[in-house]
Amino acid sequence: MRTIDLRPGEDSIRLGQLLKLVDAVPTGAQVKDVLLSGAVTVNGEPEERRGRQLRSGDVVAIDGTEDIRIG
């Protein structure tokens, strides 16, 4: 499992930002397509909102193969 630490002073990151940060999508414009395909889950539940706020302890899975924990 990969861990992504939040920036100092921040308590959350948006799902769309995270997907770009970990190179799960090449451009921000493709985030919506990836989310609508059902490839992304947050804490085991499918998520389609790119603006979803992720906080420390949340786990994001992409295509069921890569798990990312928010630290």
C-alpha cells in the first residue's frame, strides 16, 4: 500500500487532485471519465465525485490494483 502525506497545514486533498498526483490519469480532463467508469473506490465504496475531500486514514483503490492511503 502506498501512502500519500498531506501537505503541512492541510487536512484534506480532493480526489481529482490525488488521481493526478499519483499519475492515475495523464490530465485533469480525464479524471471525470476514470471516476465515471467505476474504477475508483474510497474506503471500499465506489466514488464518482472528483471533488470528494479525502482525509488522513482514507484509502483509495484504483482498478482494484493500487491502494493509496492518505497520511
